[in-house]
Amino acid sequence: MPSTARIALNRPLRRLFDYLVPKGLTLKPGQRVKIPFGRQQAIGLVVDTHVEPPAGITLKPVHSALEEWPSLPDETFQLLSWASNYYQHPLGECLFTALPPALRRGRPAIEKTDDWWQACGSGAALPANAHKQKTLLNWIAQHKQGVKGSDIIKAGFTRPQIKALRDKELIQATAPDSESPQSQRYNESIAAPELSAAQFDAASELPPPTAGFSASLLYGITGSGKTEIYLHYLKQNLTDQDQALVLVPEINLTPQTVARFQHYFGERILVWHSALNDSERLSAWLKIRNGEPVILIGTRSAVLLPFTALKTLIVDEEHDSSYKQGEGFRYSGRDLAVYRAHLNGCPVILGSATPSLESYHNALGGKYKLIRLEERAGKALPPTLSLLDIRSRPLEGGLSRPALEAIRQTLDSGNQALVFVNRRGFAPVMMCFDCGHMVECPRCDTRLTYHRRDRAMRCHHCDYQAPATETCPKCASEAFRPVGQGTEQTEDILAASFPDTPVVRVDRDSTQRKGSIQNILKQVNSGKPCILVGTQMLAKGHDFPDVTLVVVVNADGGLFSVDFRAPEQLIQTLLQVSGRAGRGTKAGKVVVQTCHSDHPLLKKLCHGRYLDIADQLLEERESGQLPPFRAMAIFRAEADTMEQSLKILDSIKPLANMPGIEIWGPLPALIARRADRHRAQLVLNTDNRRRLNKVLAATCQSLEQEKMPKSARWMIDVDPQETG
Ligand code: ADP
Ligand code: ZN
Ligand code: ZN
């Protein structure tokens, strides 16, 4: 019998394709191949060899293999196959997620080393009319260290011009400037402290890689020095040949963390995140695939990379919602890290000051080892937290008098203050106080946010934007005013109240404008008095040693949400943002403004430990029969009308109707219309994960065969983070 291979393509298809393997070619799972597909050629990944093809079909032969080795080594391949089944996402798309873009497109798996050029002659030898060549020669001559071929092209010159100068021996090829993009980026050096006794104890509780698989939940309050423990652990346990993976929520927000790792491990540190370009990705991918002993610091998708000598995985801030991919292949980077450690027989460390209820539940059930670190590192003390009821207080830009007074005192004593606002822009809505009209997005069921700096009204759910008006668009009344607070408004009030103090705004708008959070934070790192105003971005992992006061403008958003995860997320955000205060040698204070100062959750926040609150939240989840006590999956549909969306979901209801599986819906989503698409959802909730997985598989197969309106889309989200 001729040899055959089953191949996956990078397409949203829940099926694989069989091909003949030509004589002389041996294929292995995970290998890249070129195949004829329709009238074109496609790049595929081998899933299986020696399969029994369906009878009566003549198979086409594989064109060629792109390399002799599998792009996806065994363990990576198994991880992705498992994830494809668990998340019910087509195998081909899952497997291709682990390849850098260049390899998905069929480029060779070698690093393209750039050509470098240096001037070595004078333009006097050039003919008078060779203006372009003269300009190029002068330009190259200005770069004494040499210049990259690709930069010459970017500067507007052409390859033939380079060649002409080389042929005349006016420029010569040279060795590249030694700084690679990876080492250029972060070069701060930071002194490494000795571990405190508490840190040392926590570190020694972590099982070493030689003990095989283990999962530890390192619960360490903010500022307890978890990063130092990771560094210490890796230093102690990695041999010169080992690879390690450190997952972080968003690298660009925490350059300090990368700098600290580089200080310890220098060249061994490699980074992986969305801002890398295609050749940087390929280069990092090849190093990992070649088994170089790197310590990779990366965001979510780094967990899918083809490590061959992985000995430790660390997931920092494991509660962070950015570990869950929000579209397409909706995997959880954290959960895959645990599964990967299990496959690979190595330790995984999940660290957080506010562990997810999922991980904490696993720790209580004995699946993870719980390690506690409940004091701050160095001389720092945990901040004190108090609630400030604002029900009957006048507010300016969302800030009450006592809050402004606390900021003034902080600045007067030479320290910095941080003000946390949940919304960017100036105000979440513009309202007419005559006719009651509120400006809504024409494409979504949401209101437009007023951005005063740009004189615009913007939808934060689609890209709709309109110029702001001075009067009510409906009745032309001048009593048309912003309602509620955004970062811009708070920034204005603070700037007016403290004219001599710099006010630094950090949100998606300001970081987009100024390039990076690093530039913005320079001011803060100078240590001089200043006020930071910002959104969630400020809550993430930053170390601001001179911030001694944190003001939370309004804590109430998550208290009464329909999303069952909202209280957990609210508490995590409040504690994380509070954790920015008092990290240096000075004590920190947190003031939380609220209209519900008697709410039990907020009261507990001031006095209890996070784990006590988590215990309570877990009880509520258990009595509500919700995750992590049960498994959940959501089918979502969107179409041109709500009727179509609901119909799609109604059609799968009978398939999902199995004993032990609760079905909620179909119902319109919380934002039922978004960018003119009508969205609905069907929730499945069960204590039988295996049965759920079977039901999902059958339902997806059936949906794929169903005839649907052209505009309709459906998707499946297993272990959803957002349930609204
Ligand atoms: P976490 O990640 O737990 O919030 P970090 O690792 O960022 O905490 O540490 C908080 C601060 O404490 C950092 O400025 C860090 O340099 C400092 N730190 C950590 N460990 C020690 C130690 N053993 N002695 C002195 N300072 C320390
Ligand atoms: Zn009006
Ligand atoms: Zn919109």
C-alpha cells in the first residue's frame, strides 16, 4: 500500500486532508509540507502518517517537505492537539498558531541575516550625473558603524543603487552592529537583593524540576517580592542546557520586570510579545526550536512555542484576564501552561497577590501546592485601606474634598499620588438636562464616550466616532453636559487644583500618543512629587517606590454587574492598584470612594486578607453552581438580525439537551448590537466536563454543516472569562 499522510491547513475547517507521500520522502507529525490544494499550493502540517484513506478517492501527492525536521516537536504537538479538542477549535488553526508568521507563509526556517554596508571610498570617482548614488554614498558614510541594507531601502534608495556603489568599490559589506534588537531594548541594570527570610522559606517550598511535574500557587501580597523568588528559583534550578518560560500579562507595561531578569541572566533572556516584527519572531522561534537554553519572557502565546528542553514554567499575575485569548482560538495561556508542565513532567509556578478563584480552588482541593508570602519585601509595609462614602459629598472631576485633601498632604510631604479612574476619555456619556437625550452609538447598543482633548464622541465598542457638539443634537438646548468621570476630566481637575505639580495621565489614549508607557513613566521614576491618573494600566505590576497614596475614584462598577466574575475582578483590580502604594520605604495609604461603604465585600476588603475574600466568593460560586465548581461553555452567534442569531442557537439546543447539562438561553448578549451586528448567546453549565466536551464536539460538527445566512457567524468559548 502506498504511504499516505493526513494534513492540517491553516483554515477554519474542522477537517483534515489526506495526501500520498511520494517515494523517498519520509514524513513525521508536526512537519511542514507544501501540498497542491485546489488550484493553488498550500502550506500544511503533517498530523498523521500511514492513515487509511477513504475508499474510492484518488489522492494527490504531497509536493515537498519544507524541512526534514518537524516544526512542532512532540510535546508542542500534543499540547496543541489537546487544546484543539478542549477548546473545540479547528486543529489546523491551533497548530499554525505555534508557527511564526513567516513560517505560516511557507518561508524557509532560517534567519535572514541582513546585509550591512560601510563607505570606503569618495564620491569624487562618480560621474557628475549620478546624483542618487552620491546621496546614498554620503548617507552611508554618515553611519560610521555601517548601516543595514533594509534601512537603506526604507530610506528611499534601491538595491541597484547599492549594487552600483559596491561594484565601484565605494562601499563594502561589513559585519553587523553587534547590538541585536533583543539586547538593545532593555538594558537597565538593577541591584539584586538577598532574599528575606520569608522569601527564602517560600522559595524552598517550591518543588525542584528534578521532582517532575508539580503545580504551585505562590500567593504573595503585592510587593512581597515574587519576582525575586522566580529569579532565585531559576538561578538555583536551571542547568546550562535548560529552557524556562515566564509568562507575563503584557510585557510593554512592565519593562522593569524584563530588566530585572536581564540583570540576572543577561543574554539568556529572550522576549516574546505582540510588538515583535516578523523577523524578530522567526529569530526567537528558531532559538527556542533549536533548544538554545533561553529563559523566555513572553505573553500568552509564548506557551505554544516549540520548546525542546523546557524545565520550568512560571505564570506571573496568573489571575490576569489577558491570559485568555478573546477571539479565534480562545485558549487560556495559564491553563495551557499547567497542562504543558504536566505533559512535560516539570514544575509550573502560578504567582499572584490576587489568585484567580479557579487556581485558588485547585489549591484548596490539593491539585496545586499553596505557598503563602504575606509580608512585603525589604522595609515596606502593606498599605492601609479605607472607604470614603461619597453619597452626599460634592465632587469635582469625581474627587471629593477629603480625597483632594489627602492628595495635597501627600504632595506637601514630597511624595507622589496615584488616582485610579475606570474609564478613559472625559465622560462616559453626554446628556441633555432639558430633554434627557443621551448620545448613543448608531451602530451599537451603547453610549458614546466624550473625549474633550480631541473634541470627539467615541464608541469604545466599535470604531465609530463623531465630532462633539456644544448643544443637544436633539433639542438644541445648551444644557448639554457630561455625566460621570473619565481620566481626562480627573486630569483637568487635578491640574487646576495643583497647578505646580505635574499630572501624568496613563491610559490607552495617552500611551498611544506618546509611544510607550516607559516614556510617560520617566517623570514618575524621577521621584519628584507628581500625580498619576489612569486606568487599569496602572494596576499592573508596576513598582512606584515614591507613590504613597492611591485614590480610587469610584469602586462601585463591579458590585452589581450581571457578569458573575465581576466581584472577583473588582476586588483583584482594587487590591492590585492599592498595591502600588507604599512599596518603597514609606508607608502607603489607599482611599476608596464609594456610594456603598456598607457593602460587605468592600468592608472585607479593608480588613480581611485576599484569601478570606476569595473564600467568601468561592462560597457564593458554589451555591450559585458556577465555575470553578462547574464547567461552562458559551456558544455565541452574531448576524444581521437578532432573529437570525437566536435561530442559530435555538437549532443547537436539542443537541446540547443532555442529562446533567444546564442550558441558559439563547438570549441577546449584554450589548446586543455591536458594530451593527446582533449578538446572542447560549450558555452550557455542567458538572460533567467530559460530557460537555462530547456535546460541544457534536454541536460544532452540526453547526458547521448547517446552512446559515451569509453574514451569520458562530463561535464557541470554553471556560469563558466574559459572560455578558
Ligand atoms: P511583587 O512582584 O511580589 O509585587 P516585586 O518582586 O516587584 O514584588 O518586589 C517589590 C519590591 O521589593 C521591588 O522593588 C523589589 O526590588 C523589592 N525587593 C524584593 N525582594 C527584596 C529583598 N529581599 N530585599 C529588599 N528589597 C526587595
Ligand atoms: Zn435635548
Ligand atoms: Zn459602537
